[in-house]
Amino acid sequence: MTVYSKQPLRPSQHVEQWRRRGLELAESERERAEHYLAVIGYYRLSAYTLPFQLGNPDHRFRPGTQFEQILDLYRFDRELRLLVLDAIERIEVAIRSQLNNHMSCAYGTHWYLDEKHFDGKYDHKKLLSDVERSCRRSSEAFVRHYRSKYTEPRLPPSWMVTEMLTYGQLSRVYDNLASFKDQKAIARSLGTTAELLRSWAHAISYLRNLCAHHMRLWNRVLANAPKTPKHPGSNWIRWPIRLDDPGIEAQKRLYPALAVIEYLLQAVNPSSTWHLRFKELMDRYPGVSRTHMGMPMDWDSDPFWRLTREQAGARHD
């Protein structure tokens, strides 16, 4: 272990440092580069320089590397986050609705108050505590109305609660339902299995947090990668994924998670054009490494990205 000794540098100093390391940057572009470093931050932007470096300890740039290439990669990742977040919003709303619809119709308006509906290892008391805290802090009109009009039950019905829970809390609720039949019914409404939906819900929660905190998606090894169907066929991306770089494990990269998003979007809205917007984004940035996203070079010829819900038929039965 050593003592951290690096000193902070101003944007102008970072620009000069990059130039010494071989980045091609004309004097006329210097002010613009300093501006982007000032508003984005050196540390955040430096993550996008890695594919342009030679890989030596001096962080030398590959010959011919220009600042615009780094900025393009940053722009691509930003647009990708916004696109992913847009899709996750629709999926999240659907999961909230399907969980509430099934459990409320099966067990009543306040089913979540009864711990028998949850796995024994689940902290049911914490759930109720979280709901109560959310109710106290909420400025939503529906919460104020319930609390002013009703005395029992003390907490509001399921359809209000599922709107207040964070998506992470909601995914844990689904994961810890006591009855596998309930999990299976909810998953079936989204065209998949309980095992896959448990995994996918957590993976989507992880991606949502990355996007919400403006973290990098491109070239990320996912800490919470989604499971793959046991018998992937024409209703899933070509499997296994074969990449040009054998050192990259596709399963833990972004591409399978994007397939999960597209799959669930087709279940929520069979006329969704999200996959077309994703393809358009990739087409606008041909220089972005697909391999670092876990994508095969011919990914866009995969029938999966062209299927509608009707064409795919019943998936993952």
C-alpha cells in the first residue's frame, strides 16, 4: 500500500498532459477541449480514452487519436443511457402493474400487510416500515386522500403502495413472494418464466441505477448480469455469442441486458419501435466498439431484433 500523491490539475493542464501522451489536438481546438473537461470532468471523460490508448503504464495514445473520437464515445454512451432509461421506465411501470393486479385480485387490497405472502427469510417488517415512511414523506394527492379519509387499514392499498416503492424494493418484493404460482403468473403476463423474471428484474434495477447516476454503460462488466433462457432459440439472440476478443465474456456485458429490455418491451407493447431507435443509434456511431458491449459484429442481422411479438409466438414456455 502506498500514499496517494497525485495532485489536482486544471482542465488546461489535463489537455496539455493528453497532448504529451500523443493525443492529436490542434491549438485551435484547445479551448474547446478545456471547456468539455471543465463541464464533464477529467475523471469521467478519461474512462472513454482507454480504447484509444496503447495499454502501457504511460497511458500513451494510439497514433492518430483525436479528441473528437473520445468525445464521440462519450456522446454515444450518454445517448445510450437515455435510450435504455426510456425503455426501463415502460418495463418498470408494467412490472408494478402486473404484480399489483395479480396479488390484489388473488388476495385482496392489502395483501402485502400479511407476512404469509412472503418468504420466511424476507424482512417483512422492514417492508412495512419503508411503506409507512414513504407515506409520511409523500406529497402525492392519493396518499393524502387515503390518510385523511380512512383510519383502517392504517396503510394504503396495494395499488398505491406499488407506486411508492422504489423499483429496487419492488423487485425484492417479487423475488420474495412465498408462492411460486404467484411468481409464475406474474412472469407469464410478461411472456417469460419466474426464474428469468427474478433475474431480469434485478438486472434492470441495476441498469436503472447506472443510468440514473450517469454511469458508463459502454465497456462495462455488469455486476448483476441477467440470466439467459435455458433453451434459447429463434426467440432469443444468437447464443452463444462469439466475439472477436476471446478475453471478453459476453454474458457479463451489456448486449444480453439489451436483449432482455427488447424482449420485455415486446411483451409490454408489441408495436414498440425501441429496437429501431437502438439500431439507429448504433448506425450513427460506427466507430464505437461493439465487442466491448458484448455484441457480435453481425448483431443487426440477428432475427431476434426483427421479430414482433406475433412473429415470435409464445416465448420461453
